[in-house]
Amino acid sequence: MVRVELTTRLSGRGRKVAWIGAALLCLLSTPAPAQPRTLPLAGFQPTMADVPPGVDHGNSGDDLPEQFQRRAVFYRSQHPVGTIIIDTAERHLYLIESETRALRYGIGVGREGFSWAGLSSISHKVEWPEWHAPPELLALNPALPRLIPGGPGNPLGARAMSLGNTAYRIHGTNAPETIGQALLWGCFRLANEDVIDLYDRVAIGTRVIVRQN
């Protein structure tokens, strides 16, 4: 009788240990939120040369091809309202408005934008940001200005929104003709009137998902 009771207790304890182990395994196997990850640049090919810093080609996106003009579109998504989804292959940025609707913006994507994907958030917003010449660009052209104050002709355009604690940004451009293109420099650019519109719609902390396909 004692042996049977002891065996039953041990069996119950074993089941409890097995259940706890299974629960821990389930927790450990749950996918963690996607974080920005570095991607190879082997497939990156610029489609046009960028406009030199300081040259102002305008703020308007009115002359953009229809597919890159700002508009509300049908877009099925399970992400929360207010989420930004950047599709670098499409050259589009989507601001989720409902499960089936988004505001779509055309974007230009620089080499840095092609080099990562994942989940981030807007950590900082600034109007008419200063532009500091990247060392790589100065190495190619030492005559470039080291600093361009915010205003017309600034390569970052009218607004900039930093992503997490990285150097990546969603920003405007002094050259709306580069929207829809792959450029050697920069991250994710919108025509100035579009980046102003987006800037006014989102807050610090807004989730940003970057997709490569």
C-alpha cells in the first residue's frame, strides 16, 4: 500500500515537472518581435544619380507618376491603426488607417534603406533638419559643403523622423524626381509635401515595419 501511494505521488510529481518543462519550451520557442537586421547589399543597384546637395528641385509631388502619388488605397493588414509599413521593393510607405485601408506614399530608397529590415519606431522628429555630409560622400567629393542648414536645397527636405537608436530616417527631399528610385545615398525619402503630411499624422513611438519584399 505504501509502495502504491509513493508511486502515485511520484507519477503526479513527474507529470507536473513534464508540464512545467513543456510550458517553458513553449515560451522559449515563441518568436520574438522582429528587430532591424542588416541585409547584404549584393542586389542593390542605383537606378539614377542623386541631385547634388544644395540644389533645390522643388517641394511638390504633383508631377510624380500616378503610382507614387499620395492616396488612400485598399490595403489588408492586421497591424494596429497608425503603424507605418515601408515596402522597399514597391517603393511605397503605408500608414495603416484600418484593417482594409491605408494612406500610401511614394518613396525613394537609398543604399542605407536597402541594408536593413525589421521592426523599429519613430524616436525623434525634427522640422527642416540640418544635413551633415557623410564621410563616404566627402571622400568621393571633398568640395561638398560639410553642413547645409535646414531649408530649400537641403537633402533631408522639410522633415525628418529618426528610427529607433539608429542613423536611419524617414525624411523629405529637395528632388521629388527621385521618388520611386533607388539612390546611392540616404534612407527613405518622400516628396516634401508628403513628408510634411506624414509628419503631422504620426507621433513619437509610432511603430515602423521595414520590408524588403
